[in-house]
Amino acid sequence: MVKRRIQTTISDEAYKIIERHKEKFGGMNAVIEEALRLLDRKEDILSEDDLLLIKLIRDLDFTGCGRTQYLYLILGDIDRAVKESLMETAVEWFLKKPFGEISLEEFLETVKRGWTILNRADYIEITKKEDSIVFFCEHTMRKREVSEFLANHILSIYEKYYSKDWDFSLSVTTNSFTIKFTPKR
């Protein structure tokens, strides 16, 4: 690759930033080139509104849901809020394949990532054992109804795609739920 020599003066603040990153990238030139590549990828840069949304979720404990689900929650129709949620669509969109090709474990891992991003739960752990997959979800909303609402999202998709091959047992508390999936014999 042809290199071009430039000479310029930068602020003390910019110089400190370059110094802070030069070891990671392999020198001052590499830091500047990486910064220019990032600047050139305009479509991937977060807007002020994107950053505000992230701050709302992180700093003010907001959560996210689809518009249809939001509507049914307002109308008090929790069953439809679960059954007509966008979870199925979101999982296929994220994994870039149809549910027929998505394993139960992939589905649960995707839910874990999505709920973490959307601030739906405070802690999620998936434990894969030889004879089971255990999905544990904890939240701080202190309502059994919240635990049931979240568990029902997983179970509605389980019924549709995984119930032929897997059994489940469910435990629900005011702050959490656990679903244990075991292969059918």
C-alpha cells in the first residue's frame, strides 16, 4: 500500500488520545488510520438519539418492547402481549435463520442477550448439562406476575418449536423463574 507523508499540528488533547492508544494499535500512524476508518463508516456511528436511548436504558432503568406488545399491555391483555410479541421475529432476525434451524440452546442464548440489552432482566444464566438445559432469570421488580410474564415468552415459543423434542419444568418466584428443559425419551 502506498503511504503518503503529512505534517500537521494537533491539540494537546488529541495528542494524549493518540498516546493512550498507540501501543494497542502499533503506533501513532495506526491510531490515526483507525480513527479515519471509523470516521468514514458513517452508517455505523450512533446518533445522539441512539446514545440517549442507551443512556435511558442504563441510567434510568428503562426497558424496551415492541409496539404491539406495548399496546396489549396498555389494554391489559397480557396473553396477547406474550403471544403476539416480536420475540420470534427478533430471534430469527438476529440469528439470520428460520426457527426450524434454531436449536433450543441457540434460542435461549439469543433471549438472554436480547433481554440483557433491553434491560428486561437483571441476571440470566443458562446451564447446559448432559441431560438438560436450565434457564434461570432474575429481576428486581418483585412481582410474581413479572416472572410469569417473562417465562411465558419463552414457553410460548417452546410450545411452537421445541415441545416435540423437549419436556420442561417451571419454577416461579417473585424475583425469578427457572425453566429446566429435558430431552424427551
